[in-house]
Amino acid sequence: MRVMNEDDVWARLYHVPDPEIPEVNIVELGMVSDVRVTQHTVQITLRPPFAACPLLEWFRRRIAEALFPAPVWIQYRLTDWWAAESISEVTRQKLMASGIYAPRYNEGMTVHCPFCESALVDCTHPVGHAPCRALYYCHACHRPFEVWKLS
């Protein structure tokens, strides 16, 4: 007898928020790359932003809590890192409303302010409140913001 079906797993994973940006979840961010349900376990493959991400244990615990009582096996995909390009357009809009800009690869290194969309910005610190983000300042609206680094 299966512990739960894949649709149930995905629905529950939508309730696992990003620990630093609770307005978005790990599915919306594109961190979950695979879900498999066997007769006795749920297998999740996550794409962390980098190997030394300090939140890997946090993700493991929250996913296990969300899928309880099913036994969960989590694999971290270390050959295909998570990148900002995995974020959907809807999620990008949520991030921008939170003051975080998530660049796209096709934009190159052009960064725009998430508040006023100006490109008159400067990087003020290469490491923001999380190692995967940098701090920027907008000269047009005079507001600081964070930028998700491209992996």
C-alpha cells in the first residue's frame, strides 16, 4: 500500500515556505526537482543553491514535517544547482513585492530595482542577508534591496 500519491506530496510541499522569504515556497522557487512515491517511502530531490547552504537541514526537517507520517528520503542534487532562472514569473513578482530582484540569465548582469524598475543601481555588498543574495542600492528611488545571485 502506497504511503500517499504524488499529487498529495506536491500539494503538501506547497506549504513548505522558503525560510527567509515566507511569501514563497520551495516548489514555486523551483527547488524541488523530483518527487517519487514508492510503496513505503516518499523520495524528494532538492536543488540547493550551493553545497554549503546553511539551510539544508532546515529544508529536510520542514519537508519531513509536511509529509508526516510518510517516511521521507531526501536527496540533494549537487550536480544541477538551483538557480534564479528556476523561478516562475508569478514567483518573481512575489519576490519583487518583497524587495528582492531575481535576474534572468538572458538579462546578463543587468539588475533592476524591484520597487521602481530603474537600472540606476549599485551593488553595495556582495553578500546580503543570505549568502545566495547580494545587497544593492537604487539611486532613483533611494531604497536598498537584495538581488538573488545567478548560480
